[in-house]
Amino acid sequence: MTPQPRALRLALRTDALPRRRCRVEKLRIALADGARTTLHLASYEMRVFAPRVVHLERAEPLASWCRRNGVRHAVVGGFYLRPMYAPLGELRIGGKERSSLAFDRPWHAVRACIQIEGGRLRIARRDQLPANPEGDLLQAGPLLVTDGASVIDGADIEGFSAGAHQFDSDITVGRYPRAALGISGERLLAVACDGRTRRDAGMTLGELADALVKLGASEALNLDGGGSASLVHSGRLRNRPREEHGADLLGGRPIVTAIVFEAL
């Protein structure tokens, strides 16, 4: 059954997250100017679900890849460059560096990452993590939340505006479909918001960070968005990826990396 949307209000408590081992919710978000959008939230209890980074053998929509590989829970990973579909940003799996295109200097040294080692997931800027980490590492960004507070304040610390030429557009400006990963106590929060229609305006980075704080995230970072934003829960694509002109991308756009959540 498709979950019914509920409004995300300013009074939402940080202890209001579902207590089930994993759950998906569809939230209607009221934005400051009266616009609205839909935020899809999947949450996973970390003692029951282990995250890992995957590098797809070929570019493929996330829902299609999940079906072929028997994966039930996943969210889009980092950025990539078209038309060669090369991962953009540092990528390590099992402690081994994978082929990717580095972010431009000096931003490659600070852009936020997910690091997974020994079942523990960290979200931090690259210069706060080991130079040669064990386990998995996926670089994306920018960092959205630290110590339970939004860090989106207009400063271009990770250079996503200054280095926008490596992307289709400046991802720091305007509302877009977006995806993110956060930590809330002993749970992981994977989110994707719809956008590019009158019903769904999308979100700015600041709005996404604020929503994650209200959901109880202590740390969070932005993942690939736009038409690539994809969230799969229980084997189903939960959000509605769309092209820039608003046309539905049935099944989603091909991607090259993802974070999957596997039951232990």
C-alpha cells in the first residue's frame, strides 16, 4: 500500500521517527513562500541494516539495478560526468580506490563524504577523515547538517558554486529534486524530494537541511539530485524523478554509484 503523505510541521519532535526496523514515509513539506513539495523518507535501524557503497558495473537506473541484483533498499550515491558516466569525486570500496574523476582543486580536499568501516557510518568533510580510509568512502556533498544544526549558511565552503562548471548547473542555487543521507541516533535516514512541477517545487539545500534537522538528523550530506535523485525501499522506487522540463523519468535516470542497506 502506498503510504499517505503527512505534513512536516515546525513542532515535529526529534523522537518522532518510526520505531520499526525500517520504514518509508511520504511527507508533504510546506516551504516558506507557500510552495510545497513531497519528501520521501526511508529510515533504517543500524543494528539491523548495514550500509555499503556500490559502484554499478554500468550506468543504470537505480530501481532497475536493484531488481536485477535482488537489492531491496538503496539511495542514489554521488555525482558523475556524462556522457562517459564516470564517477565524480573520490570513491573507495573495501579500502580500495576505484577509478573516478577528482573534483577540482582545492575543493577535492574538503567536499563531504560518507565513510563506512566496520559497520560504522560517518558523514564529514574530506579533510576530517583519514587520508587512506579502510572500508567504503563516497564523496558527494555539500555537508548539510553537523551536530544537529544546518550548516547551509550561504558560505561556499565546499566550492559547489565556485566549481559549478563540473556540474550541469550550480546546485547551490534554486529548488531541485534532491537526495540526502543522514544519521539520527541509531537510525539512518535516506531521503529524496520530488520537484519540477507545480505540485512539487523541489527544495533548496537550506530547505533540505532544515527538514533533516526537524527529522532528528545529527549529521547529513547531499547526494546526487535532479533527474538522478532516486530512493528505493522494499524494491520499489518511491520518489518521482523528473527532467528539467518536468517530464517524468519512468524508472529514473541512469546512475553510477549508490548506497544500499542490507539486512543483517
